[in-house]
Amino acid sequence: QAQLKESGGGLVQAGGSLRLSCAAPDHTFSGYATGWFRQAPGKGREFVAAITWSGAHQSYADSVKGRFTISRDNNKDMGFLEMNNLRPEDTAIYYCGSDGVGWPPTDFHIWGQGTQVTVSS
């Protein structure tokens, strides 16, 4: 059952930007590494980015390095994914996760329901 809530997805042209947000209303970010996975049509879920509880360490998939930035605000139990220079291949449902398995996380114990990002060429 989803315990996180993503927002900020939408339709954008290639080269554009979006900022995804993830809210944790039940304090399900507290003490945990958090991050983002995505799932494109017909493909499996893939790792995008993760950040430790303190924010001191981040990890990115090679495909998004230099274009995406992950951040968090622990005072507000919020996570963010700033996505710049978007490409059509970034089109996917983006899922926020908390309480990661390993580092960088290969899975999360807590997930959101996802937000659709569509990049047109």
C-alpha cells in the first residue's frame, strides 16, 4: 500500500524541465535513504537517483547524471527530483521510495503510486 505521494509530473517538450515532489505524510522518510525509480512502457522498473538521510550522499543512474538532481527537506518530510534537459527516453512513470535496500538502493520498502512524466520530441 502506497504511503508516499508524488506530484509534479506532466507533459513537456524535449529539452524542458520538471520538478517532481514526494510527500511523506506519515513521516515515512524519517531516518531513511530515499529516492526515485521509473518504469517506461514495456520495461521494468529502473533506478534513477537516491539520497541518504543526511543528504550528504547521492547516487544517480548514468543515464540521468548531469541532468537530474535529487534533494530532500527533512523538516517537511519532502523529497524532490529536479529534471533538466529532458529527453523522450525519460518518458516513464516515476516512483518515489523510502527505506532503501542497499546503496545505491535496489528497492525500497515504502513506495508511492507514481507520477507520469511524458517528454515529447
